[in-house]
Amino acid sequence: MSAGITITGGNFEQEVLRSPIPVLIDFWASWCGPCKMISPFIDQLAGEYEGRVKIGKVNVDEENGLAERHGIASIPALVLYKDGVIVDQRNGAAPKRDIEAMFKSIA
């Protein structure tokens, strides 16, 4: 099952802004307990929606610039892009169904 792709400053424009399908970005860190809680849901959704929604992960410790650019003050944070524009954003741990609800209607 896919675990999503790693989003970096170097591939952000190509993988997110130019993506022909919606992109859900999970801003996370290895030390974040709530991030670890939702990680299995993110991985499951990446597999279930493969080809319809791109799931990307941004490690905020490694990609601080991307986190700052998105105004990420707490993690986990989920940001949904469609056609290069942010269409939804949520902070904190959430059940799988709530994460899926962010993009289900546009996938």
C-alpha cells in the first residue's frame, strides 16, 4: 500500500501546484504523537485513492520553509490543494473518515 510521496521545496511546484489531481499534504514530524496516530489513515487513503488524489507528506523538521510558507504553527496539519489552490486545511488528529471527507467529493 502506498504511503504517499515526500514533498520538498524542490518538488513542491511539480507535485502539488501542477498536479492534475487534488493533493492532500500531511505536515508531520517524527516526534509528534498525534502525527503518528493519523499516519496509518494517511497511508490507507493514499492506497485507496491512488490515481484520484495524490497524498504527500512534508516533514516539518526537514522542510521548515514549506511549513512556514503554509503558516503551519501546529502539527499534524492537513492542506488540500486542487488546481494549485488551497481548498481546505485542518489541524490536529482526526479519524480517517474526517480526513477522507476533505477530498471525497472532489476525488
